[in-house]
Amino acid sequence: EPEVTQTPSHQVTQMGQEVILRCVPISNHLYFYWYRQILGQKVEFLVSFYNNEISEKSEIFDDQFSVERPDGSNFTLKIRSTKLEDSAMYFCASREVPKGYNEQFFGPGTRLTVL
Amino acid sequence: AQKVTQAQTEISVVEKEDVTLDCVYETRDTTYYLFWYKQPPSGELVFLIRRNSFDEQNEISGRYSWNFQKSTSSFNFTITASQVVDSAVYFCALSEARTGANNLFFGTGTRLTVIP
């Protein structure tokens, strides 16, 4: 069964460093998302991406964040200068372009630890 | 603005007991979608069910059942004859059709512990 994959599973970085989190969405899906979950808290929407541009973004998704689809398969989230409060689980999700509505399928997550 | 409230932070039940997880939502959209996701200790998010706002039929899938009531803006989830493997955090989520991207807005989750 097709699934969303994410790499790495765990990333440790120093405050101020740049990190790139990678996702490979399901191949025929065209909508992509990043969500964040700070430990013990709820899952929060960051950004959605469609047709090579950001569709929507939340207040959390400030100038230090960016997303890119560098090729036909990867979808990346870059954090330019990490802060301690960026430590969280980051989930990628994808879905088909619907005629009705299609579920978002989530990857296993990348745990980011900022020291 | 949208909002999802899961008032139960933690619930503990003894195995084989039934348990209901509550979810109350707020939205101005007339067309929206409601979801339940399970997050086991391993951390991934597992899709359980989607409900459209125009379909108030309740649904049963094995030991799981969902009660959607637009009149009270609730979408409750019942596990019958709970098992230890049901121990997880359960999230209710809302998606509004007005946003073409259909972003998910999650509640704060309910941690269910099933005691053997």
C-alpha cells in the first residue's frame, strides 16, 4: 500500500542552524502539508502546498520557514535558523486532488530536537 | 473561526469496558469534514474515520462507532469492549471546505489508557 515517507526520523541540531526535513508524498497525490506537534500537545497546521506554490499557511509559518518541491517526488520543509521552541515532531501529509474529499495521509514524522 | 474541543484530557478504563471520547466543534462553514485520528505510543497518526457535514448517519466499524450530531456540533467516538491495544491518544479534527486546501484543525487529544 502506498505511504508517505519522511527522513530523517530524528534530527538533532544546534540552535541557529538550518535544517531541512524531507518527505516523499504518495505518488499520485498533489496536495502536500506540513504539521507540527510539540511534545504532549496537539497537532498544528503549518502549511499546505499545491501546484508548486503555498496554498495556505498558519501564523506559525513565519519567515524562518520555507517549503519546496525540488523534484517530482520530494517535498521539503526548511527551517532557516532553528530556535529551541522549534523542537517538535513534524508530520508531512498528502492527498489526492479531490472531486469530493480525500483523506490526508500522514507520514511517520520527523522528531526535531534543537539544543 | 474553527475550533475543536476535546474536553477529556485523559481517560482510563479497564479492559473490556466501553468508552466514549467526546468531540465538540465550531465552524461557520456549512460544508465541512470531521475526522478521528489515533496516535499510538509509536507516534504516527492513523486515520480512523471521516464524516461529511451533510451525512449525519452514524457509523460502526467493528468495535468502533461514531455518533455525529449537527444539532449539538458533536462527533463522539465509542470503543466497545476496549482492549489494551486501544491505548493511545485520539485526536478529533475538522476541515472546512471553504479552504481549497482542506487543512486539518485538531483538538488537543484524549489520552486513553486501557488497563488489563
